Amino acid sequence: MKLKFNFISSSALDEKPRSKRLSFILNTVKDGTILVTDGVLKADEEMDLIRETMRRVDDGFPGIEVASLKKPTKGVQSVLEKMTDQKERIQNLISGITGSPFEKSSLRTGITLIGPAKFIKRIKKNPNSFSVLTEV
Amino acid sequence: MPFGKFFDWFYTFFGFRKTVRLGIYGSVNVGKTTLANRISKDWTGEEVGKVSHIPHETRFVQKKEKVMIKQDGKNLTINLLDMPGLATKIDYRSFLKYGFSKRAAKQRAREATDGVIEAIKWLNNVDTVLAVMDATQDPLTQVNITLLGNLEAKDIPVILIANKIDKKRARPDSIREAFPQYPVVEISALKGKNMDELYEAIAKYSRRGR
């Protein structure tokens, strides 16, 4: 059996609204493809990904394996990142009140690999690298 | 969120303190229920839930309310919330080797996936988290990283629990090295080792509910 990788730029994922982005990722992975991107989902979006994965688990799809490396941020960059998070939280809050879903949230700089758990047997993570063992 | 700290101070100052909703989170089979049982037995004499070597034994949030911890002459009332283990995959076939029928294994897997969803939902309803890790295992897992990232984003105080230090292969230092920015308490929930240190940490780092 063959193993398919899909390398997708973070800007292509950024263009998608949040719910559609998660849907795209899970549809790709459920299809048996390993997805690699030059970005990192925010922690809350990654938790949403886990939750959505659980909703889609079935006999043929036991779930996913994820590994990501985020570029460390320091000083001003770190403060800006936190400010962006706060801004998004406020926008989410307002959209919740008005009923119009705010879904835009950008990926952080880094690298992420998401693949089907039935093919990825193990991910060994280090602070600055990770290795992936697959079995097809 | 800085407002969280302000409100915490405000509510404490004006005496609106309520109980601490203490969530016990972590991956599967790291000893969350053993820890919940230990804390509950220490202070109420009763256990919270059943412990098993079979993964996903805890598939629903188990609660023990109004557990009063006495530390340094002060009382702290906590609602103990033992969460189902977080996971990115649940394969019903993994339960077959424990003697489950195919039907029972699928049922357990279904309940386990619901349990993960429930545990994630509860992240919005906890005041403080004990993030339990198995000190014999590699702590740098995506589940741990995602969990801690979420707690940080929500400004929820977290204490890392390096559990199972009674085992020879335990390397609690690897948890400190992997997550140096968090307080770590090394315990054996099974043997009740270092529990006083844990209660000190809970009293020190907990944020009370509102």
C-alpha cells in the first residue's frame, strides 16, 4: 500500500475560515493522507481538532497523530502574539453576541504534521525536532 | 488574562470565595483516577472511581464535591473533577486484547470518544488543573503540549504531577526539563508518596471559583 503526503502552505490554510480549516484537515487525514504544513495551529484550535477527531472516529478511522514545532517567540513578538490572541477573543465574544461567527485566526510560525493514526505508529518528539514512524 | 487575576483578588478580598474546581487532566493511564482516589480518601475517606490497567476506564467526568483540604491552618474546599484521559486516537481493536467482545470493545471506544469530548468541554469550567504525567513515559507528547497551551491561553493555574515515581524507570526530571515554566510535584498516587507536597502546591497555586 502507498502512503500519500500532502504538503500545504500555511497561507493556504490561513485563507480558510476556522471551521472549514479543521474540516479540510480531517477530511484529508481521514482519506489516508499525511498533511504537512509550515504553520502551527493555536492551542485552542488544536484542542478543537482533537474534539472534532473524536466525533469522527469510527471502525476505519481510529483517529489522528499530530506533531508540531512552534517557532519560539520572545520579547516584542511574544507580546504582539498575546495581543492578537486577546483581540481574537474579543472578536469571538462580540460575534457570539451578534450571532455572526468570527472564524479568522492565523497559524503561528512553525511546522505541523497531522496523519491518520492507523498508519502513523509512533511520533518521537524532541524540543527542536520530531521523527515519525509509519506502518502501511 | 490579567483580568482573571484581578477578579480572583477582588473576590477573595471581599469574601466571595467559593470552592476550587480542581480538574485532573492528562493522557490515558497516567494515574488520574488513582490520584483522585488518593486525594479524596485522604480527606473524606471515600474513593472517586474505579481504577484499571485497561485504557479509558474513566469515560465520564467523576466528581467528588466539597473536599476540604487543611493546609497550614487554613481550609481549602475543592470540587474534585476526575477527567477521562485525553487522546487523539481511540481504536476499538485495542480493547480486544483485554478480552472484550467486538461489540463491547466498540461500545467502550464510543464512550471513550465521548469522554474526551466531555473532558475538553470541561476546560471552560475548572479553576485549577493538575496535569498528570506518567514519570516513566516521555512527557513531550502532543496531548500534553496541547493541554498546557490551552490552560495557558485560558490563564488557568496548572500544577504538573510527575506520577508513578515509585517505579524504577521513573524520570521525573524529564518532566521538569520538558516544561520548565510550570511547578512540578513528584508523587506516587498509588503509594501516597509526597502527597503533603501536593497539598501545599494546591493551596499555593489554586485559584478559587466564582
